[in-house]
Amino acid sequence: MLLKRVRRSGWLDAGVRQPESVADHSFSLAVLAMVEAEKRGLDCLKAVKMALIHDIPESYTGDLTPRIKKRIPAKLLESVETSVLKQLFAELGPKHAEEVVNVYREYLKDCSPEARLVHMLDKKEMMLEACWLMHSQRVDLRKFAFRRHGFIPRFRSR
């Protein structure tokens, strides 16, 4: 899948060497979603599907940072992203392709407990990756991921 080749652009912008791919991020998010959905008694399959699907359009659009997404009209971005999903999943047949699109739209609208969970975990996964990068590469990513969410990690020097 192309997502294995798409690097996380926010990390690139911050000077991270060899950043994770979008596929790496989506896989980690799916594992977090599986565990948390089970713990909370939510629809685990739906949460995992959302986690796996949420960035698939980036295989065509590239990894769009929040700053870039703010410049694109929301309806236009959603239209492009859903068109990408429909095309990528067309071989499964219209019923299954539409199911993928519906799960994606539910995620975008943040209109279910599973969608809210995946959105929250998406941020958490990013913060966990930032912690790892700050520790392993000594890159200061606090402004990037933490202040917005009220969490500023402290690291001991090696």
C-alpha cells in the first residue's frame, strides 16, 4: 500500500530524521483503538476500521498537516478524500466500498463514541511518537504536540 511510502510531514517539518510513515501511525492507532474500545465496551471492529481507514486518502493527497487542511474548504477536502476511498475500495463491490466511506464519514463527523475515541487516540498516538522522537533524536517537539493538549513531558538526559 502507498501509505507505507508516505512519511509524516509534520515530523519532517520539525526536523525528524527518518520519520514514521502514515501506515506506521495508522497501525499503532489501530492497536490503541482495539485495546481502548474493548476496555470501554465500544464496537471494537468499528473503532479499528476507523483507525485503519482514517488516513488512507493520504496515499493520494500526501500527509496534510492541520495547518494545510485549514486552507482547504472542508467540503472540498471531504469530497476528494471520499472519492479516493471509493476508488480504492471499488473492487470490493459497491456495498463494501460504501461501508468504508460511511465509516470514514462517521469518523470525520465525530458523531459516535467510536469516532470520538479514535480522534482522541489519534492525538495520543502522535504524542507517544513525539515522546519517543524527543528521547531518541533529541528533537524538541513540545510546541508541536503537547502544549495544545496540556501535556509537557520532562526527559532526563542520557
